Amino acid sequence: MGSARFQFFTRSAASSVEWRLISANNRDLGRCAAPLGDLVSCRLAVDRLRETIDAADEIVLQDPSGDWRWLMSWQDQVVAISSRAHPRRPECLATLVQFRRSAGDAPAGLHVRTFR
């Protein structure tokens, strides 16, 4: 079985690059809080996340529609967010735990994928 990995991507109309953490079964676990300028900036953000993951603060909150989301911050800056809304809080927490466990040593891709 494979392992989690960071993937860098851009949207066809965008000039910025984003990262996301993909699980071994290709499930999106979490992503950057905001698009970054380029691949180099994205790789630096992933490196910083790896270095600070153990000290990062977690926040789990319910959005106005009733779904649950998480975010991770370090020194009052949001460094990662949930990739999707979860209908139940336990599912949200499980994804956050899996993200935290996987992000520290997940390899990062070398290329930027383009999504339409």
C-alpha cells in the first residue's frame, strides 16, 4: 500500500499554485489555506508545515450549514484547512488526526498538475 503525499496543483485559469495532502487511497485530507504564488512558494509552505506540525493549533468548527471543518494554525497564521465539509464532527476529527499523522513525513511531488 502507498503512503500519503503532497500534490501541487493549479487551476487552468489561475496563475497561482496550491498544495493538498492526498491519502494512500487518493482521498484529499487537507490543503493550503490560500493559493500561493508559485511552485517554490508552495514547496516552502509544505516544508514549514512539516517543521511546525507538532506545535500547530487545531480548530474544529461548525459552518452555518451545520457541516464541520477544521483548520490548523501556527503563530496566528492559518497553514492548512480541511478539504471538504464533514456532516458529523467525529468524521472531521478523524480526518484532522489522519492529516496530522501523515503530513510530517509525506513526500512532495516535483510537478504542478493543472485542473480544469
